[in-house]
Amino acid sequence: MLYPAVDDKAHPRVQHLAYSLDGRTYVKYAGNPVIPSLPEVAHKNQKDPELFWYEPLKKWVSLLVIT
């Protein structure tokens, strides 16, 4: 699961990852943030990323929208 977080005032709008092995409890990924704050778009509206399974490539894909 990807979820928004704020590391500090200098790095707003980062994205963290958590995973579950049982579908009930989640563990925060030790390498967070997985999507860092982007200074060039910090003033813009950054939406929560979408994460989905892409069957043709058999890979997880993340899409981040900045408006």
C-alpha cells in the first residue's frame, strides 16, 4: 500500500510504502520514502499515487498525478 506522509516541513508530500503478509497487518517499508518530495512541484497539487497490477508485463505499476 502506498500512502502519503510528511517527513518534515522541508520535505512535504512524500509517499511511503507498507506491505502485508497476511492481509490484516501492515509493516512499514524500511526504505521509505519510496517517492521523495519533488521540489519543482512542491507548490502544486500532488494526488495520491495509484498502484495496480499490470498483467501483460506481470508487474506492479505506480502512477502519480501532479496537477
